[in-house]
Amino acid sequence: MRKEVVTTAKTIEEAVAKAVEELGAPSADKIEYTVIEEPKKGFLGLGATDAKISASYVSGGEARAVAFVKQLLADMSIEAELEVTDGENGEKKISINGEGAAILIGHHGETLDSLQYLASLAANKRVNGKKEEYTRISVDVEGYRAKREETLRTLARKMAARVVKYKKSVMLEPMNPYERRIIHSEIQNIEGVSTNSIGSENNRKIVIFLDSEN
């Protein structure tokens, strides 16, 4: 859906910033604008005029996800900044940074995963009864996902070494699908061991075991 506004301010930059806020866009580079009037300083304060722009923004799944997260932060009285970047395969990555934002992570990222799920629902809800193109959404807080991924890869290497040393399989704690993929991926690079998942739904666990030829 396309939204359009006309904004005025002392400078073009301030007018653009105002348009971004009114349009609900994630950042200035996501909107299109045309300068209607350049700002004029005037003489001795007389005859000064503000900058005036016409701006538009095509909202969609990304905008709805950002709006949802912003409202959640406001409801929780969390002051934080949001940055939206493009990931792989058209994924939109929402990064949250700010004091108090860490509360959104939870134990092993459980709260963060729930937030991402809800943001994805907001992004892909039907509009006027119509289903739009699916938007993949990922949400991160204070760079948690990169840190968690490195922790899991380190764990995978450590457990693989234990399996090789003691010739016994090792079962890890239950993990979500995202974390299990990281473990599987890391073990694939280690000779002599393999992985398998057992259990159901949220209780699925990874087993690291010796390859049959070993």
C-alpha cells in the first residue's frame, strides 16, 4: 500500500526525517521524495521559508513487522533503536539495540524467538482479505544471534571431540530448529562423527555419534 505525505521543516534533512516518521518507514532510504521548495534563510530573519517535500512509501510486510516491534518496545517502555537490513533470499533483518533491550532475549533466545515469530505473523497477515508475497523476517537483539551461533559451533566441536575420544555418543539439550541446523552444519565439517535428531516438536535433541566405519 502506498502512503504519501507533504512535510515542511527548516532543512530538507529534517523534512525527510519527519516524513519517515509520519509514513512509518524503517529508514530514510526506504522512501521516495521530491523537493517542492528549497529552504530560504531570508535577511535578518525576514522572508525565511521552510523546506517542503512530497514523500511516499510503499508499505508491506517489512513495515508491518517494524511497526509491531516498535509498538512492543513502547508498551514495554524500552528505549532502543531499530535497524532494518537485507539478508539472504530476500530476508529482512530487524536489529534492536539499546539499554534494557536484552530482556527481549530470554533463556537461550526463547523470548527472542517468540518475538521473531510474532513479527513474522505481523508481516504476513492478510491485507484487505488478500495474501501478499511472503516476507521472511528475522529479529536480533544486541547481536545475540551471532554470539549464540559461535557458542553452539564451539559446543559442537567440543562434543565431537569427546565422542571421538571416548567412543560414546553424546546427546545435547533440546534446541529449536535454528540452533539444531547450526549444530548439524558444524558437525558435517568434522571427520569421523555424524548427527541425528530424536524427539518431537520442542523437545527434539541432537545426538552426536561415531560414523559406522569408525
